[in-house]
Amino acid sequence: MSAGDDATAVDTVLLDVDGTLVDSTYLHAVAWMKAFTGRDLAPQWWRVHRAIGMGGDRLVAEICGADVEEALGDTLRDDWERHYRGMVGDLRPCPGAREFVRSLVDSGLRVALASSGKAEFTDAALKVLDLDRDALAAVTSSDDADSSKPAPDILSVALEQSGGTRAVVVGDTVWDVASAHRLPADCVGVMSGGFAEAELRDAGAVLVVEHVGELAERGWRP
């Protein structure tokens, strides 16, 4: 059921993590570029940035093609993971992210982190955000779904695990918007991951703001 159908009230907010709650988009881009150049591949930076938010199982083929995915996909993902792990200490919250999540929880909504990233990196984000995992209805990782964004799988898992029935998604990329529509659900876009307002709106975001802190300041509720 889409968020535009009034038959059932929205009871769940599904939150992307990277680029939405923590300022990690460019750390991921650097880690991926190190992985590529370490294997004598030289994609342009803009292509790497534009693919962040897409699951790692899709990203290599998106940037370098199916042949590279077949030959080096798992190796590149291992290299990315190693490089990103070394950057986790540079993670910081997006403006107002902690306050935003806590305000949603305090309002009685089910709040789930719908991330298809590695569990250890989501745990690092929770630590940076100073959020109690027990206050969240669900926290997902790449182990929870076979196919990553823009497929809706991780959102479906997060909604099911949260015990909710109808959700709104908050994310920072066109991939988040696409996966929300396939759930189906409305998506609120934030520009903290580097996508422009027009791009997020063109993808179908029902609302676009600079960062989640702006939603907190507005007292936004679905």
C-alpha cells in the first residue's frame, strides 16, 4: 500500500543511514576509488559518487561494467570494505540527525534503520549518532536481503521487522526514492548525500530538504 492511500495511517519511518543520518557519502566514494585504482581501474570520480547509495552488489557493474563485475566484483568489494573500515573514525552525524531520530521515536512512530550496508558500519553509525539500538524498531544490514537498493528488499525487511504496516522512507539518493516506490511508499529526500533537489524531485520524492535536521526543526511527521 502506498503512502498516498488513506486507508491505513503511516506508522513507520524507514531511515537510510549513509548520507542521510551520517555524513559518509564521500568517505564511501574515496574507499571505492581506492579499491578501483588498486586494481588498475580508473573510473571518473563523478561516476563513483553518483553510484553511492546503490548496493555494493550492483555498484561495480554500474561503474565499470559487467565484465569487471564478473572478474573482480568480490575482490573490489573486499577492498572497499577494508578501505572504508579505516575511515570509520572520520564519521560524523548529519546536522540534527540525532534529534530527528529521537523526536520520531518520542512521537510514538516505529523507526527503523533500513540500511543495506555492513552491520559493523551501521553499528559504527549508531555509535556516532549516540542512538540506543533498543529504541529502534529494527536495524537492518546487507545480511538481511538478497538484493540491494534500488530493489525494495531491504525496506520490506525493515518494515516487517519493525512490525509496521505502512511506511514513509527518508533517504538521500535517487536509489532510495526508487526503492521506496517499489515497496511501495512515499520518500522524503535530503540533499546531504550530494543529489540535487531537482534530481530527487524528478525521481519522485514527495518532499526535499537540505538535511534531516531541517525536518526536526519543522516538527515533521508523516
